[in-house]
Amino acid sequence: MTTFFIPAVAGLYHDMPFSFPRLYLALGVTTIRTTGSMEPYTDLEIKKAVDAGKIPGPKINATGPYMEGEGIPLLQLHQLTGPDDASRTVEYWMAEGARSFKVYNYITRAELKAVIDTAHKHGIKVTGHLCSIGFREAAELGIDDLEHGLTVDTEFHPEKKPDVCPNPNQAAAAAAKLEVASEPIQTTIKALIAKHVAVTSTLPVFEQFVPSRPDVPQKALDMLSDDARKAYQANRARIAQNKESPWPTMFQREMEFEQAFVKAEERCLPDSIRQVSAALLPASATCARLNCWWNQASRRSKPSRLQR
């Protein structure tokens, strides 16, 4: 239930425990996954209150706190000290009620492996917004899902070092220079599908960084507080003034990547599932999440994503 934040900026971030559950439900969302938490106890208590019928809200898959390594400039996040700490942290929050985990920008490969192994031992899935680890590396380690797509995959940065988060903007710009049909990106897509890794599309988040994209409707602005509306308008003004922004290219490349990912997935789907996916997925592929999850022969410890 945490407001969106930029991890490279230090600060304290607050939850919105009253408005968020009600807004989700009012907009027709009946089930959510929190995907990382700044205040995990708050989210768990919200879930309990919703389940008990004490407050309105959607069904909640409450994620544990962000599983993060050393270097994040956010004082609210615990910085893991190694694999043992990662395993202990997962075990603790599972006992408290967390039913999924999200790893974050500065986590090491050893810590990520510990998180995944511990979570999978209990049938819990792991997603990630990564920077220190590339998508192919994460897939090999067994991650279930990757957030945001190509724009945060740092493996294409020419100076990427193991377990080190490079400048995210430079990494995204490096990926944007590659054609989606190129060998490096196609290899990544094939690796994700082979390892049954889903990709969560967040195009609405990235769209706000593109000056040419439509602004939000006035009726939406009217619902914001004065401070929130002014902050949004000031940010849009800054974006419009940045004539050298890489985001128009990056946003286009991300859409192309998601389309290619969905098409590649659909080639390995049975005809019955392919027909359903073709009916449900929009042409812009804003929900690139279908994978070959019916084939569980080699990964019996992981329940099908289609069973969520």
C-alpha cells in the first residue's frame, strides 16, 4: 500500500492504509499483490481487517518487506548482510503472514539465491525489480517474475559488473539502443521463457516520462489534493522541457519488447490456451505475463501461476 517512489532518492515514504484499499475496490480491483512493502506489518494488518470484513478492500497477497542488499539509500529498508540473513528474513516474514517476496536493486546473487531457495521451499514465489543482477542471471537462479521489463534490465550495460547496480538510466539507454530482434534481447526472451519467468508490465508508469503521451484527464486531476496535483503538473512540465530525454525511445522499445515476449510465449502454448490468450491480451501487450506454466515436470515445487 506504499506510494510509488524512486529508489535512488533518499527519504522516508508513507503508506496509505485508508485510501488505497478503498480505491482499489472502488475501481473494480478485487485481488491485489502488494509487490514489496515499506511497512509490511501495516499491509498484513490491512489484509486481516479486510478478510474479517472490518474494512472494505480487495483480497490481498501481502508481500514481505523489500529484500534488498547493501547500498540502498532508504532508511526504512533492511539491508541484507549475506545469504544467511536473507534466508532468516524470508523465514521470519513467512511466519508473520507474507505470501510472496520482492527483491530489489542492490541485492547480490548469493542473497537472491538464498531468498529464492527459502521461499520456494515453502511454495512461495519471488519477484524482483533488479539492477545489480541481470534478467538472465535471475532466471538461472530461479526467480518467478521480473517487474517492469527491458527498461530495468541492466545486463546490456557495456560496463556491467557482477553484483553491482550501474547507473539505471545509462543501463536503460543501452538497452534502448538495441533492436528487439537483435540477438542479445532475443536470447534474454528465450531464457525467460525456458525458465518459466513471467514479466510484469508497468507501461502506465513509464508513460508519464514521455512528453508526447496524453496527460491524465482533468477529472482525475480534480480528485487529487492541491499538493499532489501541483507536484504532478510540475513534473510533467520538467519532462516537457527535457528535449534530450531518452524516454521516448525507451518507452517504444519497452512496448516492442513486451509484444515480442508475448508472441514468443504464445508459440509454446497449447492451442486451447493460445486461443484464450489471443482473446484476452490487448494488441499493445500491456500484460505480458503468460508463460508455459502447465509444464511442471521439472519444477514440481512451484505451483502453477495459472492457479493464482
